[in-house]
Amino acid sequence: MADLSPEDALEVEADRLRRVTGAFRLGSEASPRPTGPSSLGQLAAGAAIAIAIILVLAVIAIVHH
């Protein structure tokens, strides 16, 4: 890396400090809960998939019978 003038070095350090403090600020505002679907949503999705599979199997059984 090339040698920086004192003014440029101060500007680089100030930019780094702004980025670090900004990252800390964003991190402190983050929600502690997970971002994925809730457990109730996962249960509903699983039930919907199970019902869809049962319906497909029922239609196949009726058609072949």
C-alpha cells in the first residue's frame, strides 16, 4: 500500500471509525428473534404439505379403484 499523506491517513482513519460505529449502531438495533417463519408457521406449512400429499394419494387410489 502506498504511503499516505497525513491528511489522507486521517481521512482513512475517520472513515474506518465511521464504519465501525455505524456497524455497532446497526448491531444494537437488531432484533434478537430469528428472521425465519415462526414455529406456528412451520407447523401450518407442514400440515398443508401433509394434506396435499393425502389428497393426491386419495385421488390416485380412487382413479385406480
